[in-house]
Amino acid sequence: MTVRVAVDALGGDRAPEEIVAGAALAAAPAVQPILFGPAGLDTLGLPLVRTTEVVGMDEHAAEAVRAKPDSSLVRAVRAVADGEADAVVSAGSTGAMLAASLFHVRRLEGVHRPGIAVVLPARRGPSVLIDSGANADARPEHLLQFAHMGSVFAHEILGVVDPEVRLLSIGEEDEKGDALTLEANELLRASGLRFAGNTEARTLLEGEADVVVCDGVTGNAALKALEGTIRTILESLRAELGSSARGRLGGLLIRPAAKRVRERLDPETYGGAYLLGLRGLVVIAHGSSTRVAIANAIRLAARGVEHDVVARVGERLQAGVLASARSTTPTAQK
């Protein structure tokens, strides 16, 4: 089976050169990247679907998607909706990807809101943070669905047999948090998931849970704080090690260990994040993605298709709905 991945060649700060190069790196007998971009684009031998418009990073997302139906981003998303591709990858505007995906690919039956699932490079092994920015506002039932989606991701992509779920809050105690967190905690405890209570942002890189659930604003803020902290620490360490002869000697001694740490914390390892809860597979890459990140995002998309993540999410959510219905029947309440 060859997985066809539609790639928005004009999305991202380094487009199109790094996008095309990343697609070429990911190309393999089992993975066929299909570029969407302007005529005359050097595709390095990959197939090209010609488009005439581009959605800018600073444009109003929904308006740009409606006004530019022939943009590389919209056409790539439509390819999934029309069955011309099995998945789509873009490093373009997250808002535009969300708008185009909702309009063309559409939500799975019963899904309230799609959620962005990001892999965190935790010390005990990778974990999933969801939602990482798809929704500015959320209700408790949305977070419950995010927990089910994240559990499928952890199981199918990260290989976790029985994922543990925690709720991101300002304290570990069940009574800590705002109204949204308190109500979501109650729903998660009755969900049938392996819910272990609340967790705090300080443990995100420890890997205290396999799936960490929150609303999109909280998740995006936490994710950017982690990215900035990791980058600052690594850059500061590099500067200190190169500032003196003793530092350079120490750098040589710790180089193997430092390389392993850097590789583990590098956000380009996975390259992108799934937008879960849709009828097709959508992967959103970071706007500053290099060719390595794009290649890994394409591979991540292909892995999601191979594991039939979309169908698994649908099945899990339907099972969750049935379980919730049973738990609220008069018999179950006795």
C-alpha cells in the first residue's frame, strides 16, 4: 500500500524550498508526497498539482479560505476530502488549516470540536498534549472527547497499550482549577478511561501521563512556553561551553550525552501535530519547519493512515458515548 500525502508547498516560513526538499526526503515506496503549488515549481521529481493562490500567515483564516479556493493550502486539504490523497500536511497558517479542514474534510459524526494533538518529548517517553491550539473556548464535554482522541493517538502512534490520562490544571488535587477543569475532571473520572487526576505544567516534560488534556488556549500557551524554554536552555548551554578553553574541553566530554538530549527535545523529531476528530487525516507542521521537520511530518501522516487513526478515533468516541449513556441510566445510578 502506498500512502498519498498532499503537501502544501507554499505553507510556512521556509516555503517552498524546504517544503519541497522535505517532501523529497520523505518519498519512499510506501509514501508518495504530492505537492500543491504554482506552475514552474522545482519539485525534485515529485508530482505537482498546480495552484494559483497562496494563503498568507497574516491573513484572516476563514476569510482567506473562502476567498482563495485555488490556494495550495485549500487544494491540498480538498484532495483528502475528495479521495485524491490519504492525508495532508501543511506548515501554513494553523487557523487556515483548521478552517479548510472543517469546511472540506468535516468532523466525524458526534465530534464537538477537533483537537490538535502534539507529541511532547518527555523524559519517561513521549506523551500527547491535546488540545494544543485548535479551540479558544471549550466545554467539559470537549475535553472528554480530547481525552478519547489522545488515547487513540497514544495507543496507535506511540505504542502505549493502556494510556494514562491526566487533566492539566493549577494543582494535582481534584478541587483545583476553574469551572471548566472541575467539570471535566468529573466527566473523565466516569469515562472508563485510565484517568489519574490532574497534573501541573511543571511535569509535562517528565512524562507523568501518556495523555495530557486541556483547552486550546492553555495547551498552546504551555507548548510555546516549553518550546521557548528548551531553545533558550540549549542555546545558553552552547554559548557557555564555547566561551572558554575549559568550556570547550567540557563540551567535548559531554558531546555524546548532549547530542542525545538535544535529539530527544528537538520538536522536529515528529515534525507535526494531528488535527484529530475529522473524517480525514490532517497534520499541521510548525511554521518554521525545516526539511527534516517536513519529512517527519509526512512520515507521521503516513503512519496515521497505516494505523487507520481516523476510524479508530470514530470507534473510540462512539464507544465513549455508549459508555456515558450506560453510566447515566437509572440502573447505573443506583
